[in-house]
Amino acid sequence: MTLKSMTGFGRAEEVWDTWSLRVEAKSVNHRFLEIVARLPRRYQGLEEHLRRLVREKFLRGRVEIYVQLIGSPPQAQSLTFNETLAREYISSLNYLKVLLGLKGEIETKDLLRMRDIFSPMEQEEDLEKLWEELSPVVEKALNSLLKMRIKEGSFLEAVLREQLAKLKKLIKEIQSKKEQVFLAAKARLEERLKLLLSETGLDPLRLHQEVVILADKTDFTEELDRLLSHLEQFEKTLSEEGPHGRKLDFLIQEMFREINTLSNKAANAEVSHLAVEVKCSLEKMREQVQNLE
């Protein structure tokens, strides 16, 4: 499996004779997939096409796409003219010619000076053709972004596996302390029993109650088993296909809960010290996991 980070940057550019397209794509952490597109007016009708392309490549993160149009691309245009206004100009010029006694004929070139008669009109572009023009550049930028997210994901995976190895070692040490914790608790119980015997004599019921309490308070086997199970599931998930950022984050929360309960039950300085080390590793893992897709 290839882990992917949610942070990255990609850029692509395509150059034609008189113009060019530049696309930049960047992404940061986000709980879901959020897409922000900034497009020139020429491509604004293609926003949904662009969003669909992003959704095909990414599942989580805030992805921002910025498309920059440089120069003047060829545009489909037609020339329109105001016939009524042209006739008014000719009529007025003929009147002035007679009124002022001017010589010469009114020619077409005279009308060309009247700029308000003629006006270019942009024709509506075919969206599919525009997408054929834009999509290859967007695709390159998104692939560049994806490549960076995969590279960053590989780094995060290495950090996580390093912390996993450390966690296994720490938990193995905690396991080795189980007998010691029990014996220390037993010694404390014996001291309490001696005190009870000196004060009231031996009470079998009270003795039984103390033993039950000792067994319950000091036995962290269940917490240790669940902690190991979560750790195994975490490592297995790292090797599975699919985005697992949320699942890994949840497993870390569960491991935090188990190590806290285990430490409280043990009531042992050495185990408490090891539990602090476990929490430090879990915190480092959580920082990295929150960057994963």
C-alpha cells in the first residue's frame, strides 16, 4: 500500500504561439475533501469538470486549483453592425454636405471611422473543446501534486513504523513488569493484613475481600491485551489498500485510553515511567497520522 499525505503542491504549464496556460494545485489537511477552484472567465463553465477530475484522484484534504491564462488565446468572434445608426450617419453627412457646400462623395472608409457602428461579438465557446484545451494541463498539475503527496506519505509511513517498533519494545517491558507489580501489591496487602490481625484478629471474610480487591486493582492483563490488539491492527492497516487516516487516528485514541487505564491500575513507578514513554510515542504518531489521507 502507498500512504498519501494530505499536503503537497503541483504545477504545470502549456505554451502556444501567442498565449499560455499555467495551473497550480496545492492541498492541505482537511477532515473531508474540499475543492477550491479559481478559473479565468474563459473556463468558468468548466468548474464541475475540474471538480470531477480532482475527486477521481483525491479523497481527503483541501485542494486548491489556480488556473492562470497568459496572453490572448484565439477566440471565436463575429462582427456586428448597427444598420440604423449607419443610415443616420450617412443621412447626416449628406445633409451637412449640402448645408455647408462640401465637395466629395461619402465612401465606406468614412463609415469605418465611426467606431460605434461596428462591434465584435464573442461567440459562445464549445465547453467540450475548452475542456480538451484545459484538462491536459490540469491533469499534469494534479499528477504532480499526487506524486508529492505520495512522497510525503512514504516519509510519514517510515516515521510511523519507527514509532511502532519503539512501542512494541516499551509494551514488552511493561509485560515483563506484571509479576513484579503483583508481588509489590501482595507485599502491601500483607502489611495491611498484619495491621488488621494486630488490631482485630484474623477475619476470613475481610481477608478474602482484600485479595479480590488486590486482584482487580493490579491486574492490567485486559488493558495490555487490548493495547497489543490495537497495535497489531494499526500495523496491519498500514499495509492495506485505501485511505486510512481516520481509522489510524481512532486506533491511536484507543491506545491512549488503554495505556492510561493500565498505568492507573499498576500503581507502579516503573510502569508509570514506561507508560509516559508510550504516550510520547503515541503523540508523535498522532501528529503524523493527522496528515494522512
